[in-house]
Amino acid sequence: PGLTDHEVDQRTGAGARVALLHGDERALLELVCLAGAPIALEVASAASRLDGTQLTRAVAALRAASLARETQRGRGLALEPYHDRVREAVAGRLGPDRQVQLHARRIVDARYRSPHCSASTA
């Protein structure tokens, strides 16, 4: 079955908005889209190698473009794609090497920040 006109508009719209992103915003959105679940801002910051100011700006840009949204996760905030179409648009643009690189960063940074793991075992 083919896509409906609405689905085509959503995919091309998300793809066009992703194409307009700059380095920090694009890197953060790639990470968020490959996470598979909302990702804590602290982990997203470390895995994307963005400091607090860079992260704040990138999150604001993604929210303004309706590409990502913040959600409450326990005591902190997490970031997730605004819609599954955004996730699909981003994942479809990434090669396998980039996907592996982003997954590895997220896993290492999440493990390092785990209260059950010391820095020496990360």
C-alpha cells in the first residue's frame, strides 16, 4: 500500500526541516532519533558533545522547528522526536556507520552516568 497524501506531506515536511538544520542541531536530532526512547538531556548533552549553552540553543531550535519535544522523565527532562515521521526522516538520511557511531556514544555516556557504574568501568 502506498502513502496517503498526508503521509507524504509529513515526510517531505520533516525532511525539509531536517535539511535546514546546522551542525549542533542536526547532531542532537540524529542522536535523539536513534535513541528509540526519550533520552535524558544530560545523556544527550554528553553523547552529542554539547555544553549547556549549546544544548539549550539546539533544543530550542529543534522545538521551534517541531522536530523534537521535551518530556518529563522522573525528576529530569528528556528529549524525543516530535513525531515518528521525524524519526523516519532522520534515520533514512543516516548511513550505517553514522548510526553505529551515535549508538556507541549514547551507550557509553549513559553507562558512565549510571549510578551503578563507576567511571573506571565505563
